[in-house]
Amino acid sequence: MPEESVFSRAFSEFAREEFAQRVHAALIQRTQSERLVGHILRDGTAIEAREKAAPKASAGEGTRPRRLHRKAGTAKRWEQMTRIERQASGTMSLAEMMVELPRAGNVGCKPNSKGVREYWTGYKLHMDVADGQIRSVAC
């Protein structure tokens, strides 16, 4: 097992080069490109981290952000759309979608099997399992 400092440097290099994303994309392309998926099971799990949550952006002291209204029946402006709506609009490339995703840890919340909310500081891993095989993973 390498020392913590060696592991940390190697891990930061892998993260900067997006090594895991490239390996995952190649694996999916090689194993799933000719496959028709019939069923997908999706779940998410908490990954606790020791880092502090990223600070929330503030509009400034004593100023309120201007509310953007739109007329009924008109499309939302780009600033009014949620991240998922912007991605589903079809105007963003995959690279633009990846850049927009948050990379810092945060405070997360997820109901457990009994419906009680659990909070943690860190990340949330989402996983799709297709007919018994891992299809895609996103953090």
C-alpha cells in the first residue's frame, strides 16, 4: 500500500486527466454498443468525504437577486432553466454539460429505506444497472 502522500498525488493526477471517465466510456463502448437494454435499475448512494462543503454563492450584502418573470405560454430563458432542462434542450454538447456539473463536495440529503432523511457532507454516486450489468455511473 503506498503512503498517503503518494496516493493523494496519484489520485489528483487521475482526477485532473479524467482517467476514470475515459476508462468508463471505453468500457461501455466496447461492451454495450451492440446491446439492447430492456430494463434499468437506478439508485444513488452517499459518499462521505472529509472536505468541507463548497460555500454557497451569495448575491451580495443587502441586495436581492432580480426575479426573472416570463409571459404565460412563452419558453423559459436560459437563466431560468434548471441544469436538467438546459441539458435536455438539445443545445448543449456533452463537453458543455460536463463543465457545468459541480465538482466540489456538498451537503447532501437522501431518504433512507424507512423514509427518514439522512444528511452527509461529500458526494452522491448515481448508478444505473441494466439487466444485471453496470451500464453507467455518474457522481
